[in-house]
Amino acid sequence: MAEHDDEAPTAGSAVEKREPRQVSAGTAVVTSDVFQNPGEPPHRDRVTDIDPKVEKRAERQVSLFFFLSIVGSIAAIGAYVAFPITSGDSGSVRLNNLFLGLGIALGLLSVGIGAVHWSKTLMPAREITEMRHDTRGSEPTREKAVEVFALGNHESGFGRRSLIRNSLIGALVATPLPAVVLFRDLAPAEDPNAVLRHTLWEEGMHLAADPSGTRIKASDVTLGSVFHVIPENLNESEHLLEEKAKAAVLLMRLKPEDLNPAEGREDWQYDGIVAYSKICTHVGCPVALYEQQTHHLLCPCHQSTFDVTNNCEVIFGPAKRPLPQLPITVDADGYLVAQSDFHEPVGPSFWEREK
């Protein structure tokens, strides 16, 4: 290599040398200006750390809040039963909401205040500085974490303060009880299979336009049209909204040759007119959008799509079952009537559906 040291570099291999960038003295960092860690403030003992009597009183106060939480949760259930909502009576709604809300508020506030009071008066009050580390620590670090939990249990007194521990457990058990009662009461009191399997539709019941209740003639249903339909006697029902939520129907007319009826359902339509439940089999939203060209029904909530030409089978979306079909025909005057009720429960699936 020595014999090449004196050779002048060619133009293509020349190396350009640059001088280091000069830094202005005004941008220099003076190490003496670095922020100094002031350290932690001096620890001050609380009254409960010094006086055992005050500590015991604080323990009783915490337990009192937890017991109040239990009382509030039970009171909310009692209020829900004692002040039932009566249909058409706005006063009963106000009373139910008032006392139910007060009970739930007492239950939640008491358990929260009790937990805060416990941490402020009885749990250790030392100031701790902890450096950030990687998400998963080493095995010694994980063992140390277990030790910290055990130490926290010892210092908080959760294991040895039986009064606080038991009252807290009771409060946590009682707190969700009002929600359990409220949500359970949303379900039918009787067997849901019987309730949802039967609607107002029956043999000879006229199909009526929603909401006017006007009877619909087969000749009124033109090719490509869609009608929102209810049973003729719906407006006379004592529980109008509940019955409408089960009996609402969509009525459409297609070319008879476009339909592919399932076996045994060949006579469930009349001259291309078909009727299907309006209640989506996913979560019960109203299936109210009809595409005339594709003959698809669309649920606007979660985009479940049903093919009317093939017994409203699901072709897209989260729904798992076709829309139930209402068997229809016409009476002597040409008005559309139901042949029977639906042959399966309408709406979303439920545990007892296959009974």
C-alpha cells in the first residue's frame, strides 16, 4: 500500500473535508445552572399516627360509611319495589326516580367517601419516589412486587382490621344489587319464549298501515313498493308499545318469479306480496330500509342485510337468523289478512328460544 500513498487521488475519489461547526458561546450549557433536586418535604405525623383513640375513631367512621353504602343499596331496591312506575302516571315516574336515585347515590357516595377517608387517616402517609422502569421487570423485581403487596396489606390493616374489611366487602357486594334488580326487571316476568313467540297477529287479522290503522288492499301494493304494517287492532291494545315492538311488519311486492320460497312456505305470500318482521334478529332495531333494485332489507343500526328473495336470509352483518315471515293471504274483499301468527319468536335470540 505504501507505493500508492504518493499518488494523487483522482477527481472521482476526492474526499471533501469540512471544518467542525463553530458553536456560539451563547449556547453553552453551564453545569452549575442544572436544577437541583429539592428532595422530599419533611414527614409530618397525622393525629391518627400519634393517638390510638383517634385511630380507632377513624376506623369506626370508615366502617360507618361502608355500612351506609349497604343501607343505600338496599334502600334503592326497596324504593324500586315500593314506588312502581304506573303506565300513564307521571307522578309515579318522578317518585320512582327520586327515591331510587337517592338510594343509589347514598350507596355509591358512601363507599367512595369511606375509601378516601380510610386512605387519608389510616393508611401509611409516607412520601414515596419511584423511578420509571420497563413494563415487565426482572424476576427479583416481580418478587419484590409481591412483597410490596404483602407489605401494603400489612400497613393498611386490611387483613387485621376486620371491621373495615368486612364492612367494605359488604358494601361492594351490595352496591351492584340495585343494578341487578333493575336490569332483571326489564325482562318479561313470565317465560320470554311464550311472550315473544306470540304477537297480536292471528288468522284473519287485517294488515293495516302504520300508524293510521287503515286496511291495505292487495291492489294498493304496487311492484317495488314497501309498507310499514301493524295489526288492525293494535291501537286498541292495553300495552300498545310492547305489542307494536313485536308485531311490526314490512310489506313488499316483488315479481312472483323472483321469490324462492322455502319448502312449506309456497303459499305464505300472495301474488308476490310478502310480509316479514320489522324487528332485526341481531339486537332488535327496526329494519326500515328497502333497496328496490336488489330486494335487500337493511338494518341501520349495525348494517345487517337480509335478502327478501331468499326468505330474508342474512347476507351481511352481525345478525345470525333470517327475519321471521308472516303468512298472508287476502279476504273476500281483496284486503290482506294474516293466515296465522309468526311461526317463530321475533327479534334477537335469547336463552329460552329453542324450548
